[in-house]
Amino acid sequence: MAGRGKKKKKTSASGSVARGRNISRLKKKFTKNPASEEDFVKLWDVYLAAEAWEALAELLEARIAALTDGADKVRALLRLGNLYDEKLGEPRRAVDAYQRVLNIEPRNRRAIWSLAMLYHDLEEWNKVIEIYLLQIDLAESPEEKLSLRTQLAQIYEERLQQDDEALLEYIRAVRLAPETVRILLNMEKLAFRTASFRELLAVYLDVVERVERLDLKIAIYLKLARLHAEHLDDSDAAENYFRRALEVSGDDTEKLFAISSIYGEDEEWEELIAIYSVLIGLADSPATKNRLRREIARLYAEGLNDPSSAFFELVRVARYSPQDPGLLEQLCELGRQADRHLELAAVLEDLATRIQDEHLLAELYSRLARIHLDDLHNADLAEQAVARAIEILPGNQAA
């Protein structure tokens, strides 16, 4: 057994010597003629099997120096860049290899893409920008250009704190995809931050004529109105754009409320409430005014978590449309959430004088009785409310 072990060691040692001699022989042959494809491949395979990455890099460098054909050099340099990046973990040397590719083929997509990744990892943002601009020039589809423009804007804004440059990139992105809400909102945010109101106006005037989505068209008209009212000191133009938004929505108020999904991306509930408040004053239809008020109430309750403001907005609806479907239930729910029990009782008492529908009126008194009993702890008033409910609808089970 011991003898066999010694024999194995001897065999292993002799194998290593043989491999070393083989490598030396191959290296000599390659050194004499580095342009030889056959000698290069043989030595490459040996180094690859041994995972001798540094030796492979040196081999490629020698091979590249001997090559005269540009296409062959490019292929070798791409392989070298990948080797430095993935096997040796040397991004700077990888960058050098890919830059040498561009010296030969300035529009080589693989080298450009690899450089973008490497510069990003190295956080060399100005270099990333240079590469992205090259990629934009090479991009074949609007979608690819849009993605690159958006990434450029993010680098300018988040990495370099250059808001003006970021705004320009978002403007370019918007012109590529005017119906992409997130890009529109990012552009608007930067325009306000940099007080670039005229630039924002120009973009919105262009975009509003190009978009086909009605909710987005309405939203942009409303944004144009706010822009003129608050930053361009032009109240006439503001009113004109508010009216255009109403015209586009027509009799379908749901189109006005669809814009909440656009404003909701940045949770701009207060701005939307302010817009709806203006529209209430401009709307001709009482039904539209009521729907706007109810939507404002919803935004207060669900968007801003402000049940008190939502309750008082519904009180306004109750003044003009006391029998609006679902209004009574919403009033009671919000009044209790906001601890507005006294105010709620007063509102219901007022509503009772203006509701004609017997079933709704009986329900109102039943709810009023519950408020007096459970929340205001006034059994006498609760009893009176129950009596009224039964008087209106004898046999009223709820009462």
C-alpha cells in the first residue's frame, strides 16, 4: 500500500513537470509568432483549464499587439475586457480595454453597454452620461431612448444635483412619451423646484394637444390653469383652461374624477382639492357641483385622512341636495369618525325639514335617535326621534 502511494506522488509530480514543459514549449512557439491562431488557441486552452486568468490576460494583450485586422482586434479586446471585469475584478483595466474597442469601432454596442455598466459601478457619473448619450444616438426605438433619457435625468438629479440638466432630460423624455404620467410629474416637480414656469408652460401646451387619454388631457388643462393662476399671474388664462377641462369632461363628471389617479401618483390631494374647488365655482350644473363636492370629501377622508373636513364638505352637499343617494349614510359615518356628534345631529335635524322621501326620512330619524342615545347620551331626544320615525313609517323595524 505504501509503495503504491509513493508511486502516485511520483506520477503526479512528473505530470506537473510535463505540463510545465508543455506550457513553456507553447509559450515559445506563441512568442515567435503571436499572430498564429493555432498557437494562440493551444496556449489559451491550457491557461483556461488551469483558470490562470492573469496569464490569459497577458496572452490576449500579446495577441492584440500582433493583430493587424481591426475586426480581430475588436473581438480580442472585448474578450479582454470581459476577462478583466468578470474574472480578475479589475474594472479600470476593463474600461481601458473597452475604450480601445471604441477607438477602432466608435459605435460598438457591446463595448458601449459594458462601459455604461462599469462607469456606473465606479460611480463616475459624467462618464456614464457620455456613454448614455452615445447609446441614445445608437438607439433604434423610442422606448430605448425614453429609458436612457429617464436614467440620465435621474443621474443629473440624484447623483450630480444638477436640477436644470435633469429638467432638460425630463422634457426630452416627455416629448418622446407624452402620456407617461410618472415622467410628466417628475418634470413638473423639477420645473417648480427651479422656477422654470415658462418652460413648463411650453411643454404642457405641446403635450395637451398630443395626448389622447381624456383623463390626462383634463389633468393637463387643470395644471395649465393652476400654472397661470399661481405662477404666471394670468387669471383670465387660468379660467379659460379650467373651462376647457370642464368642456372636455362634458356631462360625464367621472372624467373629471379619473384624474385623481394621475395626481395620486405623488399624492397631490391638496392640489386636486383646490382644483375641484375652483371647478365648483365654474360649473353650471348643480349635479356637477355636488359630484365635485363629494369627490373633495372623498379626497379629504381617504387621501388626507381628514374626516372632519370631509364631513363639512358633505354638509355643503346636504344644503343643496338633501336626498343625494348615499349622502345620509356618509354624513353619519364621517361625523362619527370626526367626533362631530353635535354638528351631525344639527345637520340631520336640518335635513329632516327638506327630505320628501318617507323611507329616507324615517331612516334619518332612526339614525338621529342612535346619535342622541349612544353619542350624546340624551335619552329624551332619542325617544323623540324614534317616535318621529314610527310616526312617518308605522311598524318601522329599525326604529
